[in-house]
Amino acid sequence: MSAAHSNVEMATLPPRKHSVTIKVQAERRTPLQLLLQMGFPRHRAEKALTATGHKSVQLASDWLLAHVNDPTIDLVTMREYILYAVPVGQLMEQLQSFWEVSANECGWNGAHNFFPHISLTSFFKAPNEHTERLVAILKHIMEDNSIKLGGQVKLENYMSPNFMGLFVEDEHIEDFNRITMNFVDQVSNLAVPVKPHIKALHLTIAYQFPSSQFHELKSIVESSVDPNATASWEIRLYSRDSRFSGKHVYKVNYSHIPREPDELELRTGDFVYLAPEDVENSPDSWVEGTSWLTGCCGFLPVNYVERTAETDAWTLHASFSISSDHSIDEIENLSSPKSLFFQKKSDVHEEDFGSNSDIPALYENLKVEKAENRQLYIVRHGERVDFTFGKWIPYCFDERGSYMRKDLNLPLSVPQRASGPPGFLFDSPLTQVGELQARLTGEALRLAGRKVSSVYCSPSLRCVQTCHNILLGLGIANDLPIAIEPSLFEWLGWYTEMLPEWLCPEELVNFGFNIDVYYEPSIKIEDLKNIVTETVENYYNRSYELVKKAISQTGGNILFVGHASSLETCTRQLIEAVPLGVAHFLLLFLCLLHGFFPHSVFDDRSNMEFHHCSLILWVKQQLSIQSSLKSGNLAFKVFTTCLAKFAPVFFLLMIFSNP
């Protein structure tokens, strides 16, 4: 075998003079195929692509996610399409100026419901899967070089007591009609019935106005609109949601977080569909509407929205120039005219949200809004020495007042205080376990990517130690000073004889805590001591005022470290719930002290399910409380997580800031 192999000569490859690189291209997938691969059902994917004008897969997926709670998402409906001729240039600028002036001086008329245009077809319905075919048909027609305007389209003014418009003169009517009839014929081959606009070709300036306004409108038209102003023309294909035919479109000027289950969440820049009869006949200025952005329905305050053109909520699918000095490629960016004229009262800028061609900006705004949400972390102190060891002071201090550690769970050292060891009687430190709980909590927040920008703490030593160790776990103890806030101290009703003698900021600093010695508290310790009698309601108000102040004067996430009852008193009014009476408050306090929440106390927070294990008692479901805070214009969604007895108890507030 070896001899045979030795006689075999290996062939050598000759060098190649010309190498050919073969590019292997991945299979090109359509937007629909990509959405299907993402797991979206076909009918939903087609609906999303059509609603967003087939602009991008990203935009369609954003639409699908925004409509996740839309009750009609799976309803099979056909959109209504229409073909327009739209002027671009000086004439459009004059018309938009007239739109705004006439609306301000004479009020709304029928022409304000649309941007300036010439209707080439009537509305027609087509399935979502035909949308791209409709665009392809229009593009094929517009690629015909013979369909170009030979010059400036001549328009003639027409005015009557109930109508004003610009009519196309005869020499250009045939150009528009040829485009229209070609489109109608080819679309009809798809079994989609469509009819050309049967009236004389015209651009409506004003109609459906009181006859008493005729002379004023006529004067505005004559002074601001020149029919011979230069303009190029575009042929545009639009669609609208057929379910809202007959509804008026309103733009959202102010955000609103629902307080009741039947209310609609409003986002600035969104549009809502309202029935005109509901707006007119509403007894309390609340009407039922549907969000254009999410498809959700609910009641909303009318004064938070303002009527706008119906076309602002339409979808633009294609736009092609028919002027001889423009090519198709220059127009295919699907830019639409700015038709908003109603910005007189709103701080919303037209360029931010505009018509439906600006939906990417609206979705991006929602992403930024979510990214700017704030969080409040309201924490109860950790395990305390006196609750764990009982009467510990006589056994842990000698005759000279020196501290002696008698148990591994006792602190390694305690601060020197002017009042000596008796000062710890009402101001107990944490155990070693208590400090560990707080430090692990801070580490968990850090690992979860949570950040804290401001921190407020009760003057009680156990709270300061809890706060310090949380900041240690977060890795920011040296960078973020603690603001000592007496407002966070617990209810004074439990201290009928005297309040604790707290360590002063200097004593806390000497023990190694990073204290903000320049902080001016909402309530000074001296003022707190001068309160003779504090009701439970007073205690709620004291806590609530501090939280409002902290929210308004700071940015970013805020950490509050207080007592068991702080979880309730710092948050109940924040979600606009009424403070509890003394009996329910005491019951709640006992529950918080032992790490659980009774259903009977949270009568307005009943959507909770509890699970218990040896160490953790936690709330499984997020509370369905959403409300708005009038002061500071904030809104909150609240949920809780509770550790076992003597553990720090968290009450986490997700704060959604209104723009």
C-alpha cells in the first residue's frame, strides 16, 4: 500500500488570471413577510402597513404595538381611498394663509375640514391587500410622459353666498380627466368600484358658512388669494378609516391620564374621533371618543382637544408631480402639505406632528415620553435593634456609657450622641441584618439599572442607616448627600409624651454619613416638636406636601426612606385617594408592620393577588390605579412589593410625566 501511494503524483492547480466574485444575496423579503416572521397575524400586518402608508416595517410594527389594546384590531374593514390633485408652491401658501385668517375671523366652515385640493375621484373602498397595487397603478399612469401639464394651471374665481372656489379652466381639464379615467379603468379591473368626480373640477375655498359672512370672506379671498399665483401640481392617493366617516377629528392639546375605567388616555399630538352630536349635547363637557394613535375608546374632556381638519388623520400612500419641470423620483418621498391652521391656542408645533405623514415623529415622541418617566422609591427602614432584642440598652452600655456588642446581630458601633445611651430608647439603630437588607436592596436596584437623583430621609437613626446602606449598594453613597426631612417621621399620635432626641446633622456626619447640611427641610424639628396634637389627616398632609415639593423641585428618580406608615401616607393622596380614618389607618399600620396588606383596607385597590413564602410576601399583580396629580401636572401608576417581617418594604411609584 505504501509503495502504491508513493507512485501517485498530486495534481497542482494552475493559477487563475481572471477571478470572478459571485455575490450571494440574501433573499429579499417584503415588509409583509418581515412582519409575519415577527409573529404578527397576516390581517393585522396588512392593516398596519396600510394604515402607515407602507412607509417602513418599523413604523408598521410601532402601529401594531400601539394598537395592542384596540378592540377592533381584528375587525376586517376596508379603508376608503380618494385621488386628489394638490397645489404646491406660492398658491398653496396663500390658501393656507387664507385658511388660518378665515378660521380666526369668521370661524369654522366646511372647507377647513380638508387641505386645499381638487377631487379627482369619489371615495372608494378597497381591501388592505390591494393598497400596494393601487399605488403601482398610479405610478404606472404617472410614468407616461404624455401626462404632464404644459404650463401654469389657470384657475378662475367663483363666489356665491354659500360657496367660494377656484375652477379649472378648460385647457387643463383634459389633462386631469385623462389621469382620472386611466386610474378608474385600471382599478376597476381589481373588482374595486371607483367613480370619477362628476362635478366640474374646482378647488374649494369656503362653503357651509352663514350668508352673513359672505362679504367678509369675499374680502379676505380677494386680498390674500391670487388665482394666478405660481404652483406645481401633485397627484396624491390618500386613505382614511371608513369606520369614522361622519365623525369630526380633534387634535389633543393636553395629556390626560384616566381616573376612571371608562376614560380615554390622551397623548399630546394624537387625534381623536368625536361624533358632532355628542360634542354639542354633552351635559358635562365629557364625550366618548376614539384615539387615532391607539384605537382605544373612552370618555375625554372636550377642552383638552381642538377640532382640526379631517385630512390630518388620513394616510398618504403616493404622490407624483404632473408639472413638466418635476420628475417622479423627486416627489416619491410622500411629503404632504401642512394643513394645520389651528395652532393659535396650543403650544404644540405644527412641524412636530403635522398630518399623517409625520407619524414617525409622533411615535418617536411617545418613546421619548416613556424614556423620561420618573420613579419614586418609598422605603421602610430595615430590622431595628429594639424590636429584635427588646430592652437592649442596659446590657450593651457600661457605667461610663461605652457601647459593648453582646450579639453578632448587634451593630459593630453606634454614634456618640449628646443625650447618651438613653437617647437610643426612642431612636434605635439597625441590626446587622437590617443594614444588610438595605445594602442588598441598593445592590438589587443597581443591578436592575435603577438610578436615584435625590434622597430624603426621616431623622430617625434607623432610617438614616437604611438610606445610607441603600446608597452604598447603589454605589453612590459618597456622591449623593442625604436630605434629613422631619416631615417623613411617623405619626406624632404615637408619641404623646415626647419626641425622640434625634442626632443632629453634625453628629451624623461625624459618624460617617453623607448628610446635606445645607438642606432646608419642609418642617424643622423644632416646629415638629411644637405640634401639640396631630390628627391622622394632618399626618397624611405632612407627608403628601413633602412628596409634592420633592417632585416639583427635583428631576430624575427620588428615594424616600421613612417608616412603615410612610408607604401609605406618602402615596395615598398622590393617587388622589382620600386619607384613611384613624381606625383603618391603625389597622393598616399593623399590616404594614408585619409585611402584608389586607384586602379590607385597600377597598379601592382590590385587584391584588397574594402569595406567601418563608421570606417574601409579595403582590403578584400590578395595581390598576392610574390617576393624575393636579399639582405638578404628573400622573402615577402604583404597585407594591413587600418583603417579610422586619424587612424593608417597598412602595414603588411609576411616574409618567405629562409633556
